[in-house]
Amino acid sequence: MFDLTKFIILFLCCLSGFMIVSYEGVAERRGWPIGEKFALSNPSWVGILGIFNLIGSIVLSFILNPWWSALVVFSLGFLGNLIMTSIFKKNTQILALVLSIITYILVLIYVF
């Protein structure tokens, strides 16, 4: 059975994961500053958090909703990342970290 609340929370979790994981590559090409914690070349807790967000949201979506919702969460997370990074530019780092922490809380409250 499809649960829209869980789907939205997992989409936001996937979005924050994509934002964290992909920021370094985008920032290097566009000349934006890269925070020490967001550089995936030297893994930090923020990079690990982003990878867990990305993979965990897809796995949870596959388990909790119909199988196809995992594909939609992944696709919308990727497209949302492109849009949000284009809009927020250098501030993507702060937004991604805040969104990631909020989605962890929401996952703990509403999903589990």
C-alpha cells in the first residue's frame, strides 16, 4: 500500500543525500567554495551521512512502499538536487546539512 507521507519524507532524505554527495563535483566545476566537511575526497561525517541518506531512503522506499516508489524517489531526488543546487548555489552546503538532519528526525518519527 502506498503511503504518501513516507514517500515525501524518503524523497527529501534522498534529495539531501544527493545534495551532499554531488556538491563537491558541482562546486569544483563552477568555482564555488567547498567546505572541509563536504569534500568526499577525505570522508567526513557529513559525507557518510549523505551516503546513508541516499542509499537508505531508496532501500526504505523499496521496503515500505510499492517497489516502483524506490525508482521514483531516486529520480525525483536526482532532479530535485539539480534544481536546488542551481537555485541555492554556494548555500547548498548549509541547506543540505539542515535538510539531512530534519529528514533523519522525520524518518525516526514517521517511518519507524
